[in-house]
Amino acid sequence: MLEDRYIRIKELAIMLSIGKSTIYRLIQQNKFPKQIKLSERTSVWRLSVINRWMEEKETQK
């Protein structure tokens, strides 16, 4: 299922057109889904969770 694949920070930043530091700041502010830690240096997000977050942002306007 492609919608449920994992994406890394670089792809996420490009997809959302925001910087990596902005993503991490939003996580700290509890305004963005938290990452899944696969290892000490590898974090990912489920694409389906990010898509749901974007839909919620669109309906808030």
C-alpha cells in the first residue's frame, strides 16, 4: 500500500515546502505528527498520517 509508506525528513520537507528545522519546531509545539524512530539516527513518518494532517489543515481555514 503506497499511501502507508514511510518517508524521511528530506522528502517530507520537499513535499511540504518547509525546512527541516520548521518541521522539528512544529513537533516541539505539538502542531505536527511525531516521527517514528527506526534507529538512533533514522526517523520516518507515515505518509498516510501526513496526508491526514494536511487535510485537517485545509479544513481549518
